[in-house]
Amino acid sequence: MSELVAGTITPAAPSYATIAGANAVMAHTNAAAEYGALRQRAVVVDRSHRVRLRVSGAKATEIIAGLVTNDTQALQPGQGQYAAALSPKGKIIADVRIFVDEGSVLTDTGPRAGDGWREMIQKYVNPRLAPHADETAGLRTIGVYGPTARHVVEAMTGVNSSALALLPPYAHVRAMVDGAPVLVARTPELAADGYELFAPTPAFAALWQRAAKAGAVACGLAAWEIARVEAGRPEWGLDMDDTTLVQEANLDELHAISYTKGCYVGQEIVARVHFKGHVNRHLRGLRA
């Protein structure tokens, strides 16, 4: 068994799982120890099993705004937000994290929602107006979460920890690490300070080791899932799916819906529930 020693990540025999065709580490040592590290210091977790699509061009934010519940068109480069993509009947196809870059929009969704989001992009986005590409294989994601997360990220990327602390949710900065461009985003996925780094696949191993040297403990998805549920963050395919309305999954409480933006797929249902009706069920956490 590996030891949880600051400054090292010693591989043992991690346990793996396949989620919607993507491989993910469930635990590097054991979930309880990794969860403890998340609450007490910082963990580093491979989030690469998620799906990353990029839409490019001058109209990228405008086009994405027509597909999701939040006001993407109002975002400037370096800003981001959380949103949902819906069916015409207002049911959730995917929940999406959106990061506006210079000349493009990077989107990130869970593995079980990946196919639905890909199909929506292919159906509604004209590649002549806004070229789009699946960057899941070429772009890896490293999450760093916990009380000392921003200090670990500073050691990994050189971005000042004080500047990281000032970033609003989903805002992001660019850094060059050993010649590789890295997008560093503040991500409020758990009830802990958190950041995710989007980096070219060849840069992944070096960044992971930098996190280790800075004292982060390797964490798998078993501990992550405990913290995610505690934080009240729904996961598509587990807590919500294409039979769920956005208000039922409490995505309005997670600031994923704009009730003042222009038209998007499924908007009529969302507005009707908000202004004239209600839902009969809500996703809720229980405290022992």
C-alpha cells in the first residue's frame, strides 16, 4: 500500500473503474485517507475522464449562448460559468463548465453526459461559423482541492497564490509550464478551495509530480464522490439525467441559469417553471 507522505505520491496498486468508457482511478490508497487529506491539506486528482470540447471563432460565445441556460455571451476572455444544455422539452442533456478563452470557448462536462453534449454541438453548431473539436484525448485535467490548494497550484504553475485566491468561480488564467500552455481555473466543485488545470497530455506527468512535491496527496474518485455529495453538486447520470428539469436538480441554486438572457434550447420550459409554476421534486441532501 502507498503511504500518504507529503511531497511524494508513491504508486501502489490503485483501484480503477470505467465510467462511460473512460478509465478513472477510484483510490490510490484508500478513500478514507484521501478524504482526510482533502479536508486537512490538499489533494491532486486526475479529472481527465471528463469530456472537453472546444468551439472556436468570433461567434463562439454567441453560439454557445444559444445552447445553454447561462449567459455565455456576456463573458469576457478569462471568465467562465456553469450551465446546462437542455432538450427542447427542458430536460437536462448535460451540465457544462464553460471557460472563455481568446478566440475560443472550452467546455467541460461529465463522462456520462459527453455523448449528449457532443451530439448537441454537432447538431446546432455550424463548423463553418464556429469550428469545434473534441480535445478530450489531447487535453488532460488535474484537480487540486483543499485548504492549501492554491499554494500547491502556485508551486505547479508559478501563478501567485494571492492572485488565485481572488479569482471568481470559473475564472481562469494562462500559464506556461515547461513550455506547455496551461489553463488554470478556479472551480467550486467541492466545499473546499479548488482549482483545475487543463494541460496538453504530454505535460500531465510533470504537473502531477510538481503537485506531489508541493505536498498534495493523490486522490481517487471514491473520496471525490463523498465530498461531491456533501457539497450538493449533482452528477449527470447519477443524480440527474435527460428526464430531469434544471430546477429539479437545483442548478438554479448553483448559478447555472440566467432568467434574463436571450433564447436557448429549452428556455420556454425553464421560464414557465420559474415565473408561473414550480417543480414537484427537488434534489436534496440529508444530514445525519
